[in-house]
Amino acid sequence: METIWGIGIAIILFLQNVGHWMTAPMQFFTFLGQAEFYLLVMPILYWCVDARLGLRVALILFCSGGLNESLKIVFHQPRPYWLTQRVHAFASESNFGFPSGHAQNSVSLWGLLAAKMHRRWAWAAAIVLAFCIGLSRLYLGVHFPTDVLVGWLVGALVLWVFLRWEAPVAHWLSRRAFGQQVLIALVASLIVLALTLLIRLGLGGWQVPDAWIQNALAGSGERPTPLSLEGALTFAGVLFGIGAGAAWMTRMGGFCAGGPVAKRVARYLLGLVGVILIWYGLKSVFPAEADLLGYALRYLRYALVGLWVSVGAPALFVRLRLADKGAPSDPS
């Protein structure tokens, strides 16, 4: 691996030496692949454009993210600036680097949108975006080229599986009772969490090398915590909330994401306030310790975010006459 890492570091140093003018655009493209951006875009699609499409985007994103968390721990590979202080850390990450979650999720998400739009320009835009997001991770010093390449490949596999099995799974779920749908969402989220936990236990007594920690602290000031379960808890919690909420919303008759622009804007702003209150409000109240209680409350917090996005906010929109019932969300 040292040879591959050495070649990767040389490529990263070449990109970083092009000039500091690249920093701002590379940070912009990286933002397009971050969880915060997806939490802004997903509600726009679900609340204001197309509820079915928004739901599918949410599901593929959190399934892909949960898989990525597991793969990172399986391979437990460092990030470039953890290995050498020659690489400038323009960003900071606390988890493992292989494969790149930004690269993987960008192919899954933007590829799904392109597939649903059935337009060549949409596919071209998705490819360009995925490439620029992957390139930004190299320039910022947080990924090796191999991290990005494998991330793209895994993302393409996730996209293919999702498109191949989406319709039959959706049909199968539609024939299940409401309670069964909620139970399936819970089991799916727990599988995501259990997989990561089992992989972590499989590492035995492996510890992050001191050299990685020292280089990371010197480069970014952030201590790596790559064996933490926080990422898996986040993806698992939101996955359960989205799945259970979609089943609940379907049982209530669904809602229409169309309507006048003013109502769409009002829905988004009102819904976003709810996301912020749950996300940050409960974060300030719940303990953050890495113990059973802290993990359980983190799962609960993100499950509540998923429930608010998928059913809480839409139900409020209908009650306030900001949206009409109809076009039920598909629990798939």
C-alpha cells in the first residue's frame, strides 16, 4: 500500500501546487457532497417538487451512506494528511478514507436524478458533478485517488442495484400492512447499524497508529475518531425515520408537492425550521458521550429528523393548507 499511497500523495501535491485559487471552487464542490447539503436538497425535492422522487433520493442516499460507513471500517485506511504533513489539509475528517463517501454518494444521488429525468444533459451534468466532487477531495488533501475511484465504482453499483430492484421491492412493500412496513424500516436500519458494529468488533484490538493521530492533529487540529459509531447511527436513524414516516404518510393519504411557488417556499422554510429545531435543539439537550445511552439518543434524534421530513412536516403542510392531500408517497 505504501507504493500506492506514495503515488497518490504525489498526485495530491501536484494538484495543491497548481495554486490557491483552486481552494474556493474545490471547497464548493466538496460542499455539494456533504451531508449538510443533502439535508437541504432532499426536503426541497420531497416537500416542494416531487414527493416520490424526494423519497427515493433519501433512501438511496442513506443506504449508500450506511454501506460506506461499513466499508471504511472494513479497510480502515488513512487519509493523506494523516500519513504526511507535506499534504496540506484544506478540510478535516475524523473517519477513515477508503472508499470516498463523497465520491460514492455523488454517483448514487446525482445518477438517480439523471435516471429519473431521462435526459442526456442530466447524465452529463451528473458525471461532471461527480467528477468535480471527487477531484475536490484530492485537492483538499482528504482522499487518495484510489479512495475516489473505488468510491465512484461502489456508487455506480449502488445506483444499478437501486434502479434494478426499486420497482419489485416497492410493489412488495405496498402489499404489506402498515405495521409490517414500519417493522421492515426498523429492521433495515438496525442491519445497517449491526453490520458496522460487527465489522468494528472484527478488528479486535486494532488501534489507530499514533503517527496518524499526530499528523492529523498537526494538519487540521482535529483528532481522528474513525472507529466511532456516530456515522452509522446517523444513517441508520434517518433511514428508519424516513421509511416509517413514508409508510405513515401513505396511510394518511399522502400529499401533493406541487402548487403555487409561494406555498412551496413557505413549506420549505417552515419544514426547515423543524429540521433545525430537532437536529440542533436535541443535540444541545441529549448527552454526547460514546456510551449506550448516548448512542441510543443519537439514533433517536436522527430518526425524529427522518420522521419530521417524511410525515411530520407534510402533515402540518396539509393542516395549514400549504399542500393538498393526494399523490401518496411510496414507502419503497
